[in-house]
Amino acid sequence: MNVPTELRYTKTHEWVRLEKNGVATIGITDFAQEQLGDLTYIELPGVGDNVEAQSEVAVVESVKAAADIYAPVAGAIIEVNKKLEEQPELVNSDPFGDGWIFKLRPDDASEIDMLLDADSYEDMIPEAEE
Amino acid sequence: MKAWAVFRDALLPYATGVALQERLHAARLADSIPDTVLFVEHAPVVTLGQRGRDDGVRVPPQQLHAQGVELARASRGGNVTFHGPGQCVMYPILRLGAHEADAHGYLFNLEEVALRTAADFGVTAFRRAGMNGAWTADGKIAAIGFRLKRWVTLHGMSFNVNVDLAGFDLIVPCGLAGERVSSLARLLGAQSPDTAQVRARLAHHFAEVCGRELEVFRAGAPLPAELAALLGAG
């Protein structure tokens, strides 16, 4: 299971990358995409929306499951990954890269430091049985 | 890990089933109940998946109504399906994604429960690549569609025992044109078990496949206080 060390994580399996310009890029983890299976549709957040921490902002849907995506911290949604409208499978093939879901300008960037680090997140997800 | 199962005999209107699941889900999130699997049978209903596409319904809403079939939107994944008497519906309210998660994947596990249950009654069922659910040589016998809210599951799986398959003629099941739907009764005729027998096997296999020790309660019989309060209004 791929858990990049430079990212922060939530218990609901989002990852967060704080960029140098203070913007946070958010997606779902490799574990999450694997649990959901091949994604068929993503309901993206609205650009400009102000969201609370842990509020539901998007829905990802696979052949069998629909799952909510949560805002890791409070802030304003400033960009969404429009590519996912046509290619939701990018979340499966590259969850930490081209499969990013939205960007958020945090009300308080220091809240991101309070999220799980890679070690804590990795401890939380089950060991894959090979 | 300990978990609860609730067997509910009376036909449940779909909306009541959703309300019941939502209460169980909230209680599970608050850790006031363990993982709980609700087993029900629904009054006839056509349900649409999360995106609410209704192009899979073959007849106008008035005709559904005239035939005593409800139409409902469901927050689950997947496409249109039919529920009715003679079909075992299981709604596992499970916490996934923490230590106790099912490493092989919840979808795979639900399919496994259906395959093993079919086998108990001498029916060979199998997975089909890219198509969810459990299939037999005669068509699909179990359909799966679920929702994750804060990584606790809602909705689940329906397994056709002796449901009137004409209900599926009202729709394009799961949006798959040209695919058939089957049931144990269709495959086994007079040898077919009833829903209570199938429900017992589904619960058994669920416990084994998902690694839960299931304590079974019957709606109407004495229940743990937390559960009685949640089920009471439904």
C-alpha cells in the first residue's frame, strides 16, 4: 500500500498536500480507491464554497459503492479537478497525483499539521493480506 | 469481533428501511452499537442509485403505482434495482477502514457471502469480471450497492429467493440491458428454500467471511435497550 511520507492524512482516508502558496491539495488515498474499486463518477465540490472541517464536500461513486469525501480542514474551495468529470479512473490509477480532487485555501493552515502523518495513517489501515 | 444481526419478518416499506439504517448508522458512528446487520424483506419497490438516473425504468411512474410498486431514490452506488417479497435484503452497518477493516475489500466479501449461500442450496454462482453481484447460469441472483458515510456502510445486498421476477421486467436491472435475473425458486423449483432459511445462511456466511461473531435478534423479540430504541420507531 502506497502511503507517501510527505502528505498528511485523515481518518476518512483523504490525503492533504500543503503547497508553498498556502493552498491545500486534497484527494483520496490508495487504500480508499482500492476499497471502492473502479470509480465511475465523481460529484465535485463547488468552487468558492466555504466548508467546515469534516463536512461532506464531494461524492465518489464506483460500480457498487458511493462514498462521501470530507474536507480535512475548514476553508474555501478554490479549484476542482475538472479532468475527473471525464476520467474518474484517474483516482484509481494515480490517487496521489493526477487523481487529486480539489484544492482548498485553509482558514488556518496550522490545522493541517494536526492531521495524521504517514506513519499514524499507515498504522490505522489494515495490513494487506498477500 | 462481536456484531449484531437483526432479523425482521414483516414486509418493510423502503423509506422506513432507509430511516432505520440511518439511525443505526448514527449509532454506529457514535460507537453506541457494534457493527449491525439488518435483514429485511421489502414491499415492492424500484430503487434508483445515487445519481438518480431513471432511464433504467421501463414503465412510467403511474404504471408502477398502479401495480403497487413504489419508486425511490437510494443514496447507494450502483444503478436501478427491484426489491420485493421473497427477496432477502441485508443492510450491514459496518465500520470499514480502521484496524478491523476487511483487507480483501468489502465488495468482494459481500459477493463471497452470496456465492457461499447459493452453494448451500446446490446452486453454482460466480462473479463476472467488471459486473457486481452474484451470477448463475440463468442470470443474476444477488445485487450489491452500498454507501460509505464516514467509512461506515449503508445499504448492501439483495438475494433473490422466491421473489416474483416479473418485478425486474419493470426495469433494466443494474442498467445492464439483455442480462437476466434469476432466483433460487426459478433454479430449484419445488426444492427451493424459503427466505428464513436463506437469511440464516446469509448471516452464517457473513459472520465467517467478514470475521464477525454475530448475535442474532428478532425484531419484536426482546432486544438490547440500544437496539430497541433504534428499531422502535421503524
